[in-house]
Amino acid sequence: MLALGFTFFVIVVSKVILGLVACWMLMPREEECPSCDARMLPLEAPHGRRRLYHVLHLQRRWCIECGGVMVGRRGRALPTRRRVQTPEVTTRSAQ
């Protein structure tokens, strides 16, 4: 029975996992539309898919020019800015 389960995993499950990983890697990360090269705006995912999209780092996008909607990978997060110390303002009356 163990050999049958292992064979099923090797034949079916491993190929499904590899196919899903390949599809995820082929999704575009850029924010340009693949058909018209215009900028795409992020859309809010439907309620049932929000958590799935968040876990898989996916994002729905809408093209401004052609009106196409697609799913793509989220880009890298922007680097965080360092906090700048606010300067002390001194006035003549405070001196």
C-alpha cells in the first residue's frame, strides 16, 4: 500500500505542484500591460480570494488604456525610509 501511495505522489501530485509553481513564476511582476504597455492600477481582490492572493503574493490589476484585467505577482516592497530627526526651531523670544 505504501508503494502505491508513493507511486501516486510521484506520478500525479508532484507534477501538479511543479505545474502550479511554473504558472506562478510566469505571471508578470511589472506594472505594465502586456498588450499595450500602459500602466496598470491595482484592484481589490474579491472577498473570497483576498487571503489566497495575499499568501501567494498575487494582485489583480486593471489597464488604464485597454481596460484589461489580469492577475500578476506583487512587486518588491519599496525600501522603507529612515526617520529624520526634526530640527529644533528657536525664535528670538524663546532665547
